[in-house]
Amino acid sequence: MHEMGKPRYLAVARLGAVRGLEGELRLISYSGEFSHIAAAGEILVGGSLGLQDARAMKVLQVLEGGWGASIVFEGYGTPEKARQLVGRELFLPRGQACPRKDGEYYVADLVGMVATVEGRRVGVVAAVLEGAADDLLEVRRDSGGTVLVPFRREFVGDVDEEKGELEIVSPWILE
């Protein structure tokens, strides 16, 4: 964590299946953008523990086309070598991550926020899970147990990053 309590590194993408014969790996960008990854030159590739055992790897090429995008790393120029990286997450320093637009948040910043209802603390966001239609906030309730709250305006109001608070506007969802 850095001085504001926010992670210094953010997960920006995941590596998918091998593509082609040159060690290309399908690149699944969490933001849908690829330029920040291509500009990185070097990127942290997560290990089995994610960021804890990540290692810096040199990006040789990021290719984009109608099929999406792929990435090639130094030392992984064959399909056999590249296959070792499938499923790994890619991490960049916060300042190199895709810039946010108004109303967007880095998932890593939502985790740990205090969930409130009408200004009263009701729990903490323990995780953000990918749902079919929307992300789901796993809220660990102060009264015990956890609930999943869709990250939609009908359920989540103001997100105050300065205070580290997230407002639940439909309190019935916590029951």
C-alpha cells in the first residue's frame, strides 16, 4: 500500500490462450484499453500468489486486430514457453494504469471501503467479484455474514474515495 492506503500496483489485464507460433498470448485488458500496457515496456507478471510473487518481464510487442489484442514477452517466443504464462495477471504501477473516466473506480480501491446506509457504518467491502451483468461487491456486514451487492446505481450511491466510504442506497439488499 502507498501513503494514502491505496495499492501502488493495479491489476490491468489477464493473459489468455496462446495465439500463433511466436509466443503471442491473448491479452484481456480489464479496462478494455491496451495502449497503457503497450507503453509499459516492462510489466509485472503475477505468479501463483498474484502480485506477491510477481516478476518483472520485458514486453516485446503488443498486437491489436479485429480479434482483440495479444502480447509477446522476452524469453517466451514459442507457444510452449508462452503457455506457462496463461491465466496470469499483469500489474502496473498506479500511475501507468489506464486513466479513469468520471464515475469509474479501480476495483482495488473499492476493497476495504466502509459501506454505509444513511451515514451509518454497516460493513466493509471485502472483495469485488465479476458478475454476469455487473460487478458484485462482497460486503462483510458488521452484524455478521456477508452479502453480494450489485455495483449499480439502484444499490450503490456515492463513492467517497477521500473518506473511503461507499453508500448503500437500497438497504434491503443487505438482509
